[in-house]
Amino acid sequence: MSKMALSPVPTPPQESLAAPAVWVLLGDKVGGNGQLTSLADALGWPYEVKHLRYNTLNRCPNVFLGASVLSVDPRRSSPLTPPWPDLVLAASRRSAPVARWIRKQSGGRTRLVHLIHTQAPLHLFDLIVTTPQYRLPDRPNILHNTAPLNRIAPERLAAAATQWQPRLADVQRPYTALLVGGNSSVYEFDVKTATRLAQQASTHVRHTGGSLLVSTSPRTPAAAAEALFAALDCPAYGYRWRPNDANNPYLGYLALADDFIVTVDSASQLVEACQMQKPVFVFEWPARARTRLRVEGIFRRWLERYKYQPCDPSQLAPPTLLSGFYDQLVYWGFIRPTREFVVALHTLRRHGLVVRLGEPSRMPPRQPPDDMERTISRIRALFSHNGRMSPA
């Protein structure tokens, strides 16, 4: 099995005092949940998982919900009762009011670490861990990482390899794993796009002389999945995603594949493929057209034209009055930060981790900066002077 590109889960230091009590707030988004559990495992402190399900009030802006559980469906969610935790790990917009409410119940003692973005005033969180596509402003409590924190324990990969190697024994090597995302707020994965992906992936595999290991995901539309499988023109082993399926081959694909093709919309699958230290090819297609006039859409169009340097999407253009106004709207949570996938991809390319599908892989993938260790260090620093534990 291949060597992991990202450093193994760090061993927590010996602590002279009791470790902080941790709650992990999980929602229904696979990517965010994966980041949270990966971070909680790597942190090394005992933690309790709280599953949250939401009602229709979750559509309200967080600036109106404030620190509350108004958007939580208590009948389908884990109970939120004392004793209150020392640390809450949460992710994305919907859990932000709940995390703030928990801190309020604790009398302000609970520390809040939030992943991705909050769509709430940024200074209300002790640490926000984000990635390039969200373009959050630089602030002391914001950690800008290279990629999401999804990590898969080596023992899980080893077990998956043992399980799936015999099942794939008749499939011709080398293996190219095709990891398919789907619809999102930015991209629409329709039949036409799926067909084009199948054609390009088939060309790639015919060039390598191997086989394709295909896996769809929860966001893959059924019609697009059917079009994808129908258009494949190469040896392939296919899997259509099903919920709670013990025979899901995803981890086996990660462990056994010789290279990867990942759709641009799936940041989590991208980073998990990059961990395998094998070539990763990204399939891109145009973002969906905006069908509704929204404040975010107006600023997105302005950002694409004025804010980012066209020659290098990792660089911002000189600040202007309008760019400062946009940053303030994001800072206070009035608008959701625009997701600029071109910036995230540029960062991964700059680290030699991915290339576009159809381009040659000119160099072996390099190891990216260890975002997990930096994140853990920042979290431990939040508790280094309060008597709960010794400094990391």
C-alpha cells in the first residue's frame, strides 16, 4: 500500500493535567463531518459526538439566529445538556449558532473552534480553520490551511486493502480511481458533464493500459450516474453510492489505486486522494449559472472581474473601497463567503499535488504543508494558560 503524503496522525503529548472535555458537532455533510472527526482523533483528547439535525429555521441567516438552538430539531438530534464542554469543534454555517449557544450556557468558558466558515461575526470564535476557496480575511483567530483536514487512519486503509485486493484480483492493473462528486451550490453535475467525464477518463485509462475503479457519492444525481457508466469505454469496476453500505469500496480504492481522477467540486475527496502520494488529476467544468439574484452573486461577479489578479488567482488585487466593504460583510456574517475553487486548485497545483485531467503529470506528488499539526498546535495554545492542561 502506498505511503501517506500527509504526516501520520500526530501523537498527543503527555499531559500533566486533565484534558479538556470536547464536543464534536456533526451534521449531514460528509465532508465537514470527515474533517471534524479527523481533527478530533488527531487532537488526542477524549471527545463526545453530538449529531445535529435541523428544522426549516436553519435557512435563516446566522446574524438573526444569534447564539441559539432555534434551528435544531431536538427530536432527531443528540441532547445538549450539562456538563458543558471546554471545547466545541464544529463546521460550516448551520452549526455556528449552536456552538455559540453552548458557550453561552457554559458562562463563556467553552472555547469554539470552527472549520470552513461561520457566516457569523468572526471575532466570536476562538479559532476559525479555513481553506483558500473561502477567501476569509486575515485575522489573528483565522488559520488559513492549504486543504481540508480530512485524514484517514492508516489502519483503516490497510484493512480496506486487505478486503478489496482479492475482490479486484481479476481487474487489470494499473488502477485509476475515479471519485465522482456531484451537484453543489457552485457546480451542476448533469448528464452532459457526466458523459464528458466518462469520455476523458476512458481516454486516460486506455493510455495507461489499466482499469477504472469508479465510485459515485451522495451528491451524484442518478441520471448523471447512469450517463457516466453508459459512456465509459474502457475496463471498469463501478460502484453506485448507497447510504450505510458496508460494501462501499471507497477506502479500498484509495488504498489500492495507482492514480486518481477527482471531480473539481469535491474538496474532501481531493485531499484524501492527495494523501496517497500518487498522481491526482482533476476534472473541471464550468460553474453553474446564477439563476437567482443574490447579494453573493453580485459580489461574485465583481470578485471574478476585479478582486483577483487574472494571472495568479492566489493573489489579491490592490484593496479598494468596494473590496473592503465586501470583507466587512463577510466578517460580520451578512453574506456567505464566495467559494473560489480556482484559488483552491491553484494552491494544490502550486504544491505539486494535482494537475488537470488531460495534462501530463510532470512530477511525483509532493508532501503538502502539515495543516493538521498546525491546527492542533493552535488549538492546544488556547488551553496552555488556563490550568486545564500543560502546554503542547
